Amino acid sequence: MLSRDVKIVNEVGLHARPATFFIQKANTFKSSIWIEKEDRRVNAKSLLGVLSMGIVKGTVVTLIADGEDETTALDGLEKLILNELND
């Protein structure tokens, strides 16, 4: 299991369209993936879960991956976030 802190940099955070891009990317990996904010953790492959987090610009979240492609998953999701969810 690996984890990584990432700061959300796009203007609207993880809402609507950016959240959809994030979830689509997360679903390309075999690993289980979670996103954590403060003391709350949700499945990063669940649109409802991610939207329920209320993640806005400037929020630091922890991405957690567990599985055979966990490193690739964290690298891909971090790149997507740092590219302002425009990949």
C-alpha cells in the first residue's frame, strides 16, 4: 500500500467535470484507490464518494493505492491533478 499527498490546483476543485475525469482515470487501474481528506476516506473510483468530500482548490488530499499497479496509479492520478485535471 502506498500513499501520497497532493494539492488540488484547478479552480473548481474536484467537482462535476474534474471529478469525472479523476474517477475515469482511477478506474483504469487494477489497484484499490482511496482519496482522503482530513479524517474521511472514500473510494476514488466512486463519483458520489469523491463529490461528497467537497474538495476545493488548495485542499491537500492523500491518495492511497493498494494493488499490483499502485505506483503507476499514484503517478497517473498525481499527474492528472497537477495538470489541473485537463488530461
